[in-house]
Amino acid sequence: MAKSDFDALLRELPHVLVLIILILVLLVVLTKFQVVHCSQIPGNWCEIYCTQIMRSKSTVALISGDEGIGDPRSLKNLLEKTRVYTPVTPIQASALTQGTLKNFDLVIIERAKRMSTLQVRAIEDFVNRGGTLILIGDAASEQYVDRYDLLWAAGQNTSFYQDLVLRGVTPESQEWKDAWKSVEYSEWYDYLLRANTTRIGFGRLSSVVAAEFDRTENVSGNVTLDGVFLNHMVYRGIVGEYPIDINNFAVVTMNPSAVTLIAMLNKDGKDYPAIFETKYAGRILYFAFPLEAANSSTLVTNVVDYLIPC
């Protein structure tokens, strides 16, 4: 290289460095404000962005109970293998309260078929604050009234009667009948009615998931996962149709005006909703089958990359 060429290169070096810095700043801004996801940038930008630049980790909670679809331990191992710098915190559904989830970026619920109203309200509060949720299979599909809600409902019931008596309202009056009509739609009255029963369905979470649970379907033959929205970030890089090994899956009825259908399950020639997304305060993904049973590291990577940055 001639000396003149070398001198010219030295003169241009500061401009090149400034350009590199500006590109890096632009990538950080675009990633931070989720204009693009770190996984959409070539190379190992996600790891660089999370571990070197932001030096932060997304917080993930995996809620599970004693029965239902899925294997939370296998899912936890798979998630941490897929994203080594994003730890997953297991939480027993029985320990779930209003403040448990406030520091988590993503909550996953699997094998938690039976949940109390108190636990369901904690999840509802999390998503109302913009939290991101993955609901799997029959999670939260059997809801019962817990002791706390029953005590609260009994107190509301007592206050209701005391107010009528203090105002001199008699059972024969129209005001008494009108009061009862209004109370039949109240939450506390509903709790008293179902004190010893279980409600089947997603209940309070129906509007969050934009679907209602119907039943669990057992599998005895071949089931395939068929992509519907192949360009969705969750399904990118996955073949349109491939067999998956599952024992059962949840059958749900979607609200078609409120969901983005990503994939279907095909069993014996009949299609069932498999993966879909709803836009609530934050992102909500529903899987009718256990995510760990999909036998696709690409799918798991896509899901995690889509929902959390680090």
C-alpha cells in the first residue's frame, strides 16, 4: 500500500468509526423500543444487546399446579436451554397472589387446570398492567371460589340486607324485587351461588384469551401441526405441516374478530385451533397443546424472541 493511500485511509478512519457508532446506536434504539426484535438482526445481536449493552435479563414465571395438560419441568428446561441468559422461575399456583407477578415480564401457565378466583384475578391484574402471557392447554379451565372470596361475598350479602332493612324496605315491595334483580348480576352473589361448585371455562380470562375452553381431546393416532399464518414471527422458519407427539390437547372456541390464528391441529381430518394471539394490554399467546411437546426448538426460540427482548 502506498503511503498516500495509507494516509487517506487514516483520514477516513474517524468517519468510519463515527458511522459504526451511529449504526450501533440506531440498532439499540430500534431494539429498545421494539421497532425490530433483536433476533431479526443478523448475527448474535440478541446476546450482545442483552448481556453487553443493556446488561439486563427478562424475568419469566412458569406457573403450574397439580393437574392438567403439560410438563412444566420439561418446559422450564427447554426454555432455559433455548435462551441461556433468561432464567425461568417456577411458581406453584397455590402460592399465587396479587403481588406475586408484578416483577415479571412474561408469565407462562401450564398444568394448572384448577385455579381459584383469587389466583385468576392475580393473572388478570398482571395482563391489565400490560403483562405478556402464554396460556397452555386447559390451564385455568376449572375455577372455584376460594375462602377469601367467599368471606367477602358473605360480607356483601350482609350489608345488602342491612341496607334494605335500615331503609324500611319490605320483601313485598317493588323496591325489594328491583334490588334483587340487580344483585343477581353481582360478583358477590355469583360467588355465593358457586360456593361449592366449579365453573368450567376460562371465566375472567375469556376476554384476555378471546376464547372459551370447551373440553380436552385425547389423542390415539397421528396429529399434525398445520401453519396458517406462516409469516408470523412465531411460525417463521417452520414447515407448513409436521406431525407432533401429544397425548391430548384443549379444544377451545375462539372469538374470530379478536384473535390472530397462527396454526391449527389436525386430528383425523378435523382442524382445531392450536396457536393464536390476542392483543390485550400486552401480548397474549395461547397454545392448545404443550409447547415442549412440539419437538421444535425453532418454535420455542421464535416464541421467546417474539415475547421478550432479553
